[in-house]
Amino acid sequence: MTDPPATPDGMSERADDVSVALLMRLERLSPEARAAFLLHEIFGADYREVAAVIGKSKAECRRLVNYAKAQLRDERPR
């Protein structure tokens, strides 16, 4: 059996569920990893800019972003 067509209300509800799930996963990251991830992946800051904001080296910021990505990927529902 196929799913019924998505309604605007149903799509909005699903988007809200996804947003809440992402926020919950982000909260599990350390503050530094969360900041590095959001600055780089969401706001498009380069690692130099991220490093200036959080007070870490560019290499450490890259590591934090990669760690955050791995944590978020590993926690996806299966």
C-alpha cells in the first residue's frame, strides 16, 4: 500500500519533527563542537573564521566539525 499524498499541514508537522530532532542531536555535542559545526556548515564560515570565534586552531576546528558530522550521522534513525 502506498502512503497518501502529503498535505501542507502534514509536511509542516514533519518539518517541525525534523527540526526538533536535529536540535536534540546538536545539544548532545560539546559547546565547541556545536559552535564549530554551526558556524562552518550552516553559516558558511571558513575554518579561519571559526577559529577566531571559538579560540582554537584551524586544525582543531576542522577536527571539531568532522567529529560533529560523525556524531550527527551516527545518530540518524535507521
